[in-house]
Amino acid sequence: MRVPLPLVLVALLVPGCEALEMRGGGLPPPNRSCFQHMSNCLDTPLSSVPGSNFGQSVCVDCYDICRGSFFQEWPLFNNNFQSCRWWDYTGTWSAPSDARLPDGD
């Protein structure tokens, strides 16, 4: 994706403007093992999405694909074309620290 030069200059010159981190089209974070990816995946809502086998989540599907690949790379999708991109779901799983449970009345 090409960004027009004037837009880049405006972003650099405007005080308080922060650059957005782009991961190059949804690629996984680099230099992680299949197990590290699965651990991260299990900390997201994807851990409760059913996978291709009964009782197995999408995270486990993706882990199995990763372990079976020659270069041990985390896939973008499982065999059912479900997303393996756990990094798209980070930050949406935990409640705010000041969250309260209802009183039950």
C-alpha cells in the first residue's frame, strides 16, 4: 500500500499525532514458536471458537498446522478457512480493572 507523501508529512508535522503500527497486511508477529503462538491464541476469544475436531478450538487447529509445516510458521487460516490471526483479537478479551459485577437485585 502506497501512502501519498503529503499525508506522511502532515502526520509527522502535526504535534501530538502518533504513527499507527502496521503489521504488513495481517502477518503474525515474527520470531515466535508454534507453542508461543498457541499460548497467545488461547488468551484471546479464538480459544472458544470450535475448530475442525470435536472439543478442539481454532487455536489447536492452527497449532497443529504450524507444527506440521516445514518452517514451523503460524498459519493465517485453519483447514476450514477460520482465522488463526490471534493478534487481531488482542486487547478485547479482558475487562477493565474498575469493572464491577452486578449486585444481583
